[in-house]
Amino acid sequence: MELGQDDELDKLRERVRQLASRHAPPRNGRTGVRAPEAHEVPALQKWTRMLFEHQLLGVHWPVAYGGLADPHPLHESVVTDELIRAGAAGPVGGGLLAAAAIIGFGTVEQQNYFLPKIRTAEHIWCQLFSEPDAGSDLASLRTRARRDGDEFVVDGQKVWTTNAHHADWGYLLARTDPDAPKHAGITAFALDMTTPGVTVRPLREITGTADFNEVFLDGVRIPVEHVIGEVNQGWAVTTASLALERSSAGSGASLFGALERLVQLAGTVTRDGRPAIEHDDVRQAIGGFAADVQVNSLVSAFGDSRALHGTGDAADAPLSKILFSEINLALHEFGLELQGHDGVRIEGDARVWDSGWWQDAFLYARAFTIAGGTNEVLRNLIAERALGLPR
Ligand SMILES: Cc1cc2nc3c(=O)[nH]c(=O)nc-3n(C[C@H](O)[C@H](O)[C@H](O)COP(=O)(O)OP(=O)(O)OC[C@H]3O[C@@H](n4cnc5c(N)ncnc54)[C@H](O)[C@@H]3O)c2cc1C
């Protein structure tokens, strides 16, 4: 099967391109999954609403909540891919992840209340999972939720929370039974971020922007009706939404644009008085990246194809994600190297190439090797689950 020759998907790609070229808000020259500045949020909410209205997102949701009766299994991964290729933003916040949990495990009341507001982007969501001592080993999380009548009282700290400073709701994991085995005593909640006791502190990162936050939870009261799924069964809820996060990473669509920029850069910067691209070693390196980008794209498409035919294995998604993130890092490192001393300049400096795009992309590239499971942990996963090696 050739994924590129699927008529339905080709038409879908064209629809995304058209919509993005007409309506996507500008991305202010940043790469990756970045939190917007406050003034950019309304335009992104409008854009998110449009993506749902045009049935580009949420197509796998139940029909009653706006899903399609018979969506193509690759519909949403193709949409994500095309948005990235077009340099357009995706939906604002973590609404899709929260929706996966609510559709899979939420009550009818929760589905009726939350899903329409995710579609219209009236609610922006964040994901309150990671803690200072619980990232890769998420099940060791220590934020506590104690039952008190019709409420839970939550104390603890989260970190790395993308978009918490814009979020109306948080998809929270907290420990409800400290005596149970660690995966068994966790519960998932929908947390109203305006509840007293929630403190959000943006973290300024190496890129100079603040995409993540620390979130402190001090005596935060959550009504029992905002438990998602059963009490102490939060791990199953999380597994469903994390699978979605991992599967959307690593298609490598952004690498094609980065490669084009690299070729342009190599034709512009000079080395020994000649354009860098005229040097054999530079041309060979660029040729190598072009091959890597194609391989990544094919590995990802192959994984999609196997998933479609039910023949995929546990290595497919981790492999694509590792490949993408490591090619991405190496490509941007090389782009900075080509700039020589000018590579240390940053956005706003005189004579910085591409308005500082390369520096931002280089610094952000590390994030892709960590987000959605670090590459080390994913390698373990391939070894244990796909190759059957001992733990
Ligand atoms: C761009 C981005 C966005 C994010 N957004 C969110 C968000 O919105 N909400 C949220 O909850 N979290 C978010 N995260 C956090 C992310 O899930 C964690 O960073 C990730 O799970 C790793 O956890 P950690 O940072 O605590 O590192 P640790 O787990 O402490 O790992 C530290 C180092 O040890 C290595 N390591 C750990 N365990 C093993 C092992 N068993 N074998 C070999 N090596 C190991 C890791 O690979 C890593 O190099 C985000 C992260 C990034 C980069």
C-alpha cells in the first residue's frame, strides 16, 4: 500500500493546506509545541474552533459530539502532519488529550459539559501529570488527593505544565490511595484552574520563552463529580491519553521545511570567501540530512500503514519519535555551525540569520528528545516490548 496515493487522504491534505493558508494565525517564527503569548490566545482559540468546525479534528469522537460516522483511521495524523508542513499552529492547549480521557472514561454529564467546550475552544486545557520527582516514572507521583465528603482535597506540585498559564481546566493525576501498589492508587480529575489554592508560575526556558509552568496545589477542593473514570483507576485513563500523545509525535513533517531552510542558509553564509554550499563537506552533510529526512518520513508512513492493517508492533511509534528528534537536533546543530561566530547571535541581534529562527529551533530541539517519553526510555521500551529483551 502506498499512503501517498490514497485519494481520500490526498483530498484531506489539500483541505488542510487551503484552510491553513487562508486562516492560520501567524506563528511568530517559533518551532515546536509552544505556548502562545497572552495576546495571541484569542486568535488561536478561533483557529482551533475552525479546525473542529471543518471536521479536521475530533473526527474519531462519538457522532453525538461531532465525530464522523466512518473516519479514515489516519485522518488526524494526516491533519497534524499537514499543519506542521504548512508551518501552522495546531489546536491551543491539551484539549484533545483531555477529550480522549473524557470520551473513554468520563460520565455522560462530563461528556455533555466538556466536549462541546473543547470543540469551541472556550475551554483551554493543560495536562497536570509530571512532578519534580515523577516524569519518566510517572506512576511514582506524590500529589495527594484526600476524600472529604463530596470533595477531594489536593496538595502537591506539578511541573513542566505546558499552557497552564492560559488554561481554564487541568487534566490532573493525583494519588488517592498511598498504600496501594503505585499504579493502583492514582485517580484522574478535571480541575478548574480558577479554584482557590491553585498557583501557576511560568518557567522561563533556555529559549527565552515561557512555555511551561510549575503548578502548586495547596488544599485545592475538587468536587467528586469531576473524577474522570473510577477512583484509583486513573492509570488506565492516563494510558489511553498518553498513547494518543506518543502517536502524534515523530511524523517528522517539520523536517522538510527545516531542510529547505538549511539549503538556503548554506547558499547564503560564506566560508573561506565562498558560499558554504560550494564546499564538498557541506554538500555531503546536507545530502546526508536529506536522506535521513526521507528515511524518517518513510519509517513513519510504514508505521501508519502497519497500524492500519493491524500488523504494527510496539517499536513503531517509539522508533519514529527517536529518529525524528535526533535528526532534528543534528540538523539544527549543523545549521548553527554553518553560521560560524554569528551562530551565537540571537533574535533581536544585528546580523542574526533568519531573525534568530535557527537559534530558537536549535535550543528547542532538545525538547523533542524528552517530550512524550524520553528517547532513553523509548529505547528501553523497544528493547523490552518489541525485542523481548529482559528488563
Ligand atoms: C516540550 C515538553 C512539553 C511537556 N509538557 C508537559 C505537560 O504539559 N504536562 C506534563 O505533565 N508534563 C509535560 N512534560 C514533561 C515530560 O512528560 C517529562 O519531561 C518526561 O516524562 C521526562 O520526565 P523528567 O523530565 O522528570 O525526566 P526524568 O524522568 O527524571 O529523566 C531524567 C533522565 O533520566 C533518564 N531516564 C529516566 N528513567 C530512565 C530509565 N528507566 N532508563 C534509562 N534512562 C532513564 C531520562 O531519559 C532522562 O535523560 C513536557 C516535556 C517537554 C519536553
